[in-house]
Amino acid sequence: MLRWLKHNHQTLTGVGAMLVGVAALFVAWDQGRVMRAQQHGSVVPVIQVDGFIQSSAERRDLGLRIVNNGVGPAMIQAVNLIRDGQTTMDFDALIAHMPDGFDRSWSSVNGRALAPGGEVEPAVFSWPRGQLGEAELSALLDEWAYWTVEVCYCSVFDRCWTTTSDNEMRVPVPSCDVPDSDVFQLFGDADHGGDFPAEPGE
């Protein structure tokens, strides 16, 4: 055995060097994995979707708010409007419960980058408080309960999730299916018959 070791020390040296190289490669891979996890974790967006109603002495507002409560920008790819489990492209069933002459405001959402702490209100309905009595308001809120909004968004590293206004936990998805139309832009276009292009950022 000693004679073999004496005559094969170069082989042993090569094997040792190979083992050291493999160990160094594993350490580098593990450090890279940890660094990538830290990078992803430091820019994770967390989207929250909420409906709201606000009342003042003069007005009532009913609308939708999307907020990024995460630590990285949210690249919003798709927003789907759902009523009673069915995807829809308009608010007609909700508008039917509103008083005539309500005001509407809107912001386009698809393709928007929402910074950490940023928020956007894609759709808001407003009317003078006296135009809608308590019974009518109750019927409107009952209808509002049928509506859900689903948002699909990604991080800057193309990790994607969906979340809904039901406040369910976000669900990881491979990617977002980008719709052909932005439901909120269609909502805004309906206010002027679709004859005017959307303003930047709206």
C-alpha cells in the first residue's frame, strides 16, 4: 500500500484537487441560490384588491381600489371583472341600480407598473347623496356582493401571481394571460361613446 502511494502521489494529488474543485463548485452554487432567493424576496409585490363605498354630506362614491402592499413593483398584466362566477366586460348589471346622471372616473390598469405602496382606483361611481335613498343603496350593495375582481401580476423577475377582491391568498401562476381589451378602459370609453382616446395613465 505504501509503495502504491509512493508511486501514485500525482494521481492522489489530482483526485484531491478534483474533490476540492467539486466542493468549491457546490459552495458557489449554494451561495448563488441563496443570493437569488434574497434578490427575489427583496422585490416581491403583494397586490390587494378592495371595493369601497364612501359617503359625505354631499356625495356617495362606490369604487374599486388596487394597492401594492409588497416591497417590489407589481407589473399588472391582466384584470378580470367577474359577476356571479362569470367573466364580464361591462358594469351594466351594477349600473342598473344607480341613479341617473352619476359620474364615473377610471384608470387603465393592464400593463401598469405599480410601485410599492402605490395604489390605483380603476373605477369609481359618484352621485349626489340625495339621489339614492337607503333602500336603493341597500339594493346596490346587494348587487355589488356578486362582483369579484381578479388581478394577475408579476415581479420584475417574471414571477407571477393572481389575487382577487375576495381577499383570498395570492396564487402563483406560470404567467398571466393578457386580455385583448382593458375592461376599465371600455368602462371609461362608454362615458363618451368611445370617441376619444384614453389619456396617458388613465
